[in-house]
Amino acid sequence: MASRQTSRSSIIYQNTAQTIALIDIPQSIAAAQGRTDTLLSTTPLEAPIEPREDYQPKSQRAKGKAKAAVAHHPPSHGSHHVEYKALIKQALKEIHAHVSGQWCRPRRLLEPNSEHAHSMEIDDPEKELDSCLRQWAAAAERKGVDTAFDLQQMMASLGSAASEDVATGQQVVSQGWIAATVSRNEPRREPWTSTFHNPMPSSLELTISKSVTPDSPPGQEYRFTIPPCSTIFLSDTAHSESFRAAFREVTDEYTLPRHFNLVLLDPPWPNRSVKRKQGTYDQVGGMPYLRKMLLRMDLDSYMEHNALVGVWITNKEALRQHVLGPGGLFETWNVGLIEEWVWIKTTTRGEPMFDIDNGMRKPYEVLLLGRTAPNAWTTMAHAPDVKRRVIAAVPDVHSRKPCLKEMLESYLPADYSALEVFSRYLVSGWTSWGNEALKYQWDFYWASEPGDEVRNVHQLPFRMG
């Protein structure tokens, strides 16, 4: 029998075979951290979007090329697209038969201009945070060369998260970069570095502020919630050597696993829409640079035998080949494709976000899931019959994908370890690596009680110089 989940679950509907699911994106992220407060969102889409003018070819030559491409490759030319389209239509039909209301949970909204503040005279908190994250992440690469930022010394302090009940009043966290008594009264402040592990079964509040010395009063602050047993490497993925050094240090100190049962990636694939967005992962150098960077990361050296490996791609065939083709990521990592999870972006009424045959943009993305070899001498190959599943979800803030922890855990051992690369939020028990990994942990994006405004008192961004 198909299941309709409780309000605490991010899964609104899932069939018995678990091949079709409807999930709520903000709730999937909150649930993956064990949080009871609400992740703020954008207004859910109520009607399909018409292609924007700036996505259309401008010059006559470009228009001619586009027409020729369509003539040679009609909108539904690809065998994968044809198969996805049939799966999506069937999935939406089934969900409609079981879900009569809206296709997402009620949302608490970000301030109207928080994502779209275009005036140069008005500070945009999110853009300022993006700038800060890059400076903080740069600390990992500058370690040993210059331990302080050129413009300021960053300080960090820890305390128990306001929504958590700490078992004892005096739990002590000790790390190479910080030692703090978890107390709401007198958290200790230390110089900031970009690696942190929370060994506790409860969340911690990390406050980063501008300060000159540990004894001087803190300046304006950013507050982030660090989920239980999570590890963060806030560093540029282009500098994998810094990650390796920090990874060895943290795993030694806390006796953490050095190989992961789950490795997830959401690479910043070059595309036109991302170039128009602020606050996204850098796309310097295009596809050749990104491909080299992904290979230099040596992610296969962190994968456990029989690990589950997932890579998000858009509908572009070239990206699929970069992952699955000869010399691609999966072949390099000795990973064999076993499943494809298709995320169809819908309106609140269950319609695709775009026309599914739109020649410029498709309303879906695909998570390619593979397995590493069970031992060192086996060469993996793609499964002859790849299983496909469909996940429907109403899109949220740009770049937020659904957190699939709740759905992936049935494929993993009970005591599994997980690494997420290019992450923008943290997950309880997981390791996150990227220069935006703290982004959606910021208190600016969360509200605790119905009717509360977004809290700006302690989260006002400071200017970097």
C-alpha cells in the first residue's frame, strides 16, 4: 500500500515500491538536521514558467543555429529524455491520484527582497555572506603563510543551540583550533579556522565575529547551527591538498572513518542560468577546468568498498558523458551505475515547472547513483538494467536541492559514514566539504516560532574592509 507520511517527515507521498515520491525541500533539509525550527523559503510556484526572453537566441545567426539544432534533434530526440518523460508523466499521474492538496508543506517566506536586492546602495545580507564565506574558506589555503586575514582577525565561539536541551551544563569541546565550554553564559572565543567537528549528540551554535584579539569585545556576528555529529570543511574544492591535510588531522583527533559509505556531489556544472545568479559556486574556466578539478580531488580514495556514489547532473547529454562515458568520473573512480533518480520540479498543483519538451530548459535533473567495487581487484561496469525512480518536489531558493538522506539511508549500513561535496547546508552525522557549506546554516534563513520576523539583530553582515 502506498504511504502518506506524517507532517514531520519530508516525504508527502511515496508508493510501496519506493519508485515514486513527493517530498518537501525545506522540510527535507530541516529533518536531516533533526531541527524543529523552520527553514525559510521562497513563494512556491503556482503555475508553469514561460521561457524568459534572455534564454532565447538573440542574433539571426544564433536563431538559425537553434532552428537547425531543433530540426536535427527534436525536443524529444534523446532516448533518455523519451524515457524520463514517460516515467515523469506516470509518476505525476500517480501522485495526483493520492494527493489532493498542495504539493508542498506550508512555507515561511524569506523577506521579499532578500534574494533580489539589486540596488547598489542597499546592503544585501546574502551577498555579503557569500563574500564572507569565501574569505573564511580561504583561511585553509593561507594556513602557514598568513594566519590572519589582511583586513581583520576572525574569532569564533561555541554555545549550545537555543533549540537544544544539552544533557549537562558543562560539556567541553576540545579541538586544535577551539576549546569551548558549551554554556549559554560564557562561551570561549578562539581564532577562526575552517574545519570543525561537532562530536555531540546535540546541535551547537557557532558564532563568527570580527575581533582583533580573543580578549577584545566581539563585533557584528554571524550565527550558525552545527548539527549533531557533523563535520565541516569550509574550503575551496579546487584546493584538495588542503582538504587532505585537514581531513587527516580531524579524523586522527576524533577517530573518525577515513572512508565513506556514501559520497554525494552536486558539481557546479557550467550553464547560462547560473551565470546570472549571485552566490553560486564559482565556475571559472568552464567545463575543462571543472573536469580537471573533479579528477584532482581523488574522491575515490575516500570511498569505502561497495559505497554508494551519487552525482547530480542536468538534462544535458554532455554532462552525462562526463560522468558515465569512457574516461568519465565513474570509470575513473571504478564505480558502476545502478540507479537514476529523476527530480521533476513541479508547481504546487503538480504541473512540471517548464514544458517538459522545452528546447532550452527541462524541468528535471537527475541523480546518477553507482556502487564502488566490493574489493580492490574487481572492475565495475554499469548495470545492464538501470533502475529509475522519480522524485517530485516544488522548487525552492535557487540552488537548493532536496536533501535525500531520508530516502538514501535504506541503501546504507546502520553505522554508515557520508561525505557531501559542494554542499550548501550540513546534515547530522555527515561530513560536508565546500566553500558554501555553512550557507544555509545561518540563522538568517531560519525562524523558530510562527509569526517571528527574520532575526537580524545578531546576524547583520559586517563589511569586509
